[in-house]
Amino acid sequence: MANRYLKKVSERVAPPGLEIRLLRLMPRAMLIGTLVPASIALGARLLIRNGHPADVAKDILTIDIFAFALLVTSWTAILTVGIGAVVVFIMKGPAYEADPYPIPHNERNRL
């Protein structure tokens, strides 16, 4: 039934390029993009100990906000690049022809 609606125009498939390398690097990039902000937040808790408790809490909270912003920014950038790589990967596949749609004003449809 799929052949009735989608016919391959050609078997042409472009060779994989940068998009495959980017897709393979995504898990590592997500791990690094998660561990770096987490280590910054953990390091702040381990290193900031001197001073008034309210000042220490304020400093840790400021670093936590920075770490969270860094985490969200890195995930957004990595996923955006990943979506682009998937789109390029799909576009390099074989071409398909969709179901025909008769155009009313076409010359071939006139009697």
C-alpha cells in the first residue's frame, strides 16, 4: 500500500558527511554539557565556606543560577544542532513522489 502513495523517484542517496559525525558526538556533548555546570555548582558548595552564612548562601545561589543557565543553554544548542543534523540526514536520502493531484486548470486535463 505504501508503494501506491509514495514512489521512489530515484535510488540516489548522497554519502553521509558532517551530520553523521555530529549525531555520533551528541551523547558525549550532552554528557559534557551536563557535567560541567553540575561540577561548577558542586565546586561552589565545596569551596565557598568562609563568611557569614547568609553571604555564603547568596553566593552559592548565584552560582547555581549561573550553572542552571549554562546547562539550559548548552542543551538547547546541542539539541538544535542535532535537529539540523537529522534534517540533513533525511534530506540526503532517496527522493519520493507523492500521490498525484489533478490540477483543474492544467492543459492536460482539458477535453
